[in-house]
Amino acid sequence: METGGTRSRSGATGPDDAAHLLHLIATLSRELRSARELPRVSLESRLGEDLGFDSLGRAELLLRIEQTFSVSLPGSTLAEAETPADLWRAMEAAGGRRGRATLRPPADTAPGPVASIPSAAATLTEVLDWHAEAHPDRVHAWLREREDHVETITYAQLRETALAVASGILDAEPMPGSRVALMLPTCAGFLHAFFGILYAGCVPVPIYPPARPSQLADHLHRQASILANAGAEFLVTVPEARVLSAFLRSKVPSLRFVETVEGLRGRGGAEAAPARAAGDVAFLQYTSGSTGDPKGVVLSHANLLANIRAMGRAMEVEPGRDLFVSWLPLYHDMGLIGAWLGSLHFAVPVSIMSPLVFLARPESWLWEIHARRATLSGAPNFAFDLCVERIDDDAIEDLDLSSARMVVNGAEPVQAASVRKFCERFAAHAPRSTASPRAAWGWPFPGPAGGCSPSGSTGPS
């Protein structure tokens, strides 16, 4: 790698900066590992395997690079960089992008109120059918897969594409209730595939995708046990995984084919499957396996809709008033059920961001609330700490969070100190309303005195 000269006005980097970058990486690696000595780091060291950087560690590394070198790196660097050499190239490519970037998304107009919601629907597909018939052009979701790209999805579009996916699955003549694994990052394809599997009369099995493309083979090797346990017949995933289909079939005897969302949309022609009933299995939710072998939980349509409706009552959700913002992974129950399916049922528009966008720029979560004038959101406890610790004051200048009336903390142990610090840090960005205590900024709601109370703050996920 050539490193001629020192940093120029265009943001070019020089040999002194290369040495500085390696020292910065070594220092943070030591901190994360609680080691006494700096590890040996070269431009070709592997950030994960050699230096121990997980997703949060990479996010911290990205922040320190930007602060130290006054450069703004794209959020995709978080997932794509495998070595210090990759980080170096990203710094060089950033060129004149000086200073830490701030994501301030434009806001689309939120849809108006609705007359009713599908309170009598017995299955998730009945919920989507109801919305697609009642208000087909109403915005259901905005998908932000990258910092610079947003896709808008209406109820009619979601059902139409899901039915095309279902036709592709049915072309393979699955038995009713067949398990279909779904391994996709946060993207529109996940939404289409999830409902496509349901419309095909099959059972989705969401599993988490690899953090980086280079981990795909190892990741699938680890996920093979879940696929086998679920008895998965199909895997809907990213195009890169199709080349590993032979390997997967050798590990998962039940697996018949591996396909992409686009591939399924292009191969179908079969009629839709018979409607499912409330007691039928809606999907299988697997644990991460971080504390033992992954375990699957069977969730029926009745289970899910009862949980969603209970959450709606507890959060006093009102279609036409509320709007949800989430960066939670769609394969995670809090992101899948609490954020997406809950919003879908109540006709609440939802802005869904990639988790990588949040990890790279924690302020992007808050700016999305600001831009959408969102009223609802949620995250695990670590996200509140991340916002307090890693967001610079200049990154939230003019930020207005006054629209938010409830931010749920759940999915992991809730720490009162984290909630209190979060409220204190961002209180100045959420002017209190005099109309109602419930409209003010606090946790979970401020009391009459306007205090920020962490008690009882574990929300349903």
C-alpha cells in the first residue's frame, strides 16, 4: 500500500497517519480485551479473529478514527472492513469528507388517521389483507437499509410482493406448515419474504444473518443446527449463500433448496395456499444460542395477535397520531413483533433503519425520530448507554425530540442509571408540553412534577 506524503487538504493520508491508525487500533483492542500489552497489529491483521472487535467494538473504532483523523467514514465501513488496510482505504476514499457526519433524514408526509383497525383478524395474513383492502396506498413502512437510501412500502405493495414470493414457494409444492428459514439483513426483502412464507401456508423461521459477508460460510455452519432442529425445507437468504446450498443440504437433511427473494418472485405461478387458522403456527422464534444450544419457541397467530393487542393497549396506540421508529433487527423479537408487526396491526407507519446505521451513527436514531415526528420507539438498554457515551454535542445541534411520547427499554436487563442518564442528556432536546404529562419527555412517562422515573421501565418485547 502506497502512503506518499502527509495529509492534504483533500483528506489524503500519509505514513505517519498509517502508524497512528495502527496504534489507535492496537490501543482499543487492548482496552476491549482488558490486556496489559498492546497486540501486534499490521495492515493485514483481521479485526475480528486477530484483534477481537465485535460489532460494538467496531462502532467504537469507527468513532475514534473519525474523531482522531477528522474524517467522515460511510456507515457501511462497519460491516465491510475486515482489516486495518480496509479502514485505511476507507479513510483515503473519504477524501474531503471532513468531520463526523450527521444523518438528518428528510421526512415523508405521514398518512392521516384511519377509521378502524383489524381487531377481529385471526391471523397475520388476515391483518395484512384487511389493510390492503381498506387503505391500499397508505404508507406502512419506510426502510432505510443504508444512510443514503430509503424505500417506501404501502400495504398494497407489501401484499402484492408477498403473494409473488408465496407463488415461488408454492411452485416447489411444500406441505402446509413446512418450515422456511429466513436469513436476511434488515431490508424490504425480509418483509416480503416473511409474509410470502405465510401466504404459502408455511412457517417462517427467522435466523440472524452474518455480521459481515466474509463470515457467511462459518455462520451457516453454526446455523445448520437451527435449520436441522426446525426441519427447514427451504432457506430464503442473500444471493451469496446460494453457492453453499450443497454444503447446507449435507448438514440439514430436510433442506430442499436455497433461494433469494428475487428468485422466488421470478419462478412462481402457483395459486395461493388455503388460509391458515388462529391456532396454526405463525413462526418459530429461536434463541441466539449465546448461553447454550439455540432453542425454538412455537408462536401461533393467536399468541402473536394477543401479545400485539396487549402492547397496543399498554402503549395507548392511536392510528393517525402515532409513528414508530426502529433500528432493531427484524430477526429479533423486539424488532419483529414489537416494532414491525405491532405497527402493521395498528396502521402505525414505521421507519425501520438498519442496525448498522445506528451502530455507526447512534444519533441517526434520534434524528429519525426528529425528522418523522415519531411518537414511539424502543431499544435494549445498551442503546441508551451508547447514545449518552458516543454522541457529540455538535451532532445533535437543533435536534427536537418533543414528538416522542414513549420510548420502550426492553429485551435485556434495564439499568435505572442508563435510563436516568439518557433522560438527563437529551432533556434539552425535548421541550416539555404543558398540555399533558404523557406528552412530555421522560421514562416511561414523567410524573406530575416532570421527573424522569426508571421504575417499571421494562416494556414488552
